[in-house]
Amino acid sequence: MYDAAVTTARHRYPRTPHTVSRSRANLRAQLRAWGLSPDDVATAELVLSELVTNAVQHAGNPPGRQVEVRFTLTDAPTLLRLEVSDACTALPRPRTAALDLTPDPDAESGRGLLLVTALADGWGVTPRPHGIGKTVWAELKLTQLGDGQRQP
């Protein structure tokens, strides 16, 4: 059961491929409890999927370390912040044409942070407390209330 009165939800997962779908399902349930529009829920799910996929696939965490996912509804509620933390200190970098790392059009990966950049109103990386890893975050300005009305 998800509580609409809670403005922050936090989950921990093992670093496995199933973590992506589990985190997406938990996000979807919480955002629906908060009354967010289907469009905002879908965008948030896509952004979170990309952040969690990066943590699962690319963060060389030591065995037994988990991925922590947090979502926070703020600013009366017009802003959603998604955070994914892992124990790896390597920083994520979007691929850019300037670095000649544009993903092959047929490649199955390599576009995650490009999608996050396109869909989020901001994203970044902060070190975790005590020097253990990092938190990659993205913020989404919510476009609609749950009943389909536009935010002011």
C-alpha cells in the first residue's frame, strides 16, 4: 500500500537486472498514490529506468552492495526528484558527438543519459556521505495534476 501523505519514498534493491522493473513498479504505484498524471508517471518511469539501469550495469559495486532509489515530491507538488545511489565512485557521462561516442543507430545501449537529458529538467551527480559512492539524480517539473488539469 502506498501512502499519498508521504512525500518521499525510498527502496533498496540488489544489483540485479530485476531491479529495474521492480523500481519502476514501485515508482508507478507511489506516483499514482500521489495523484500524478499518466503522462508524468510515464516520463518518470523512463527516467528512473535509465538511472537504475546505469547503476545495475555500469557501477562496479563490491559484492553485496545494493542500489538505493528515492523519489521525492516537492514544491507544492510541482517537482519530482528521482535519485539512484550506488557504491561506485565512477561518474556517469552522456555520450556526445563531440567525443565521437555517438551511439550506433543499431546499438542496444548507449542512449540512457541522452534520454535523461532530454526528458528531465535537470540532472546531476552528488557524492554520497562518507565517501561511499554517488547519487545520480534527475528532476522533473510536473506538467499535470492527476485529474488532467495543467499546473499553473
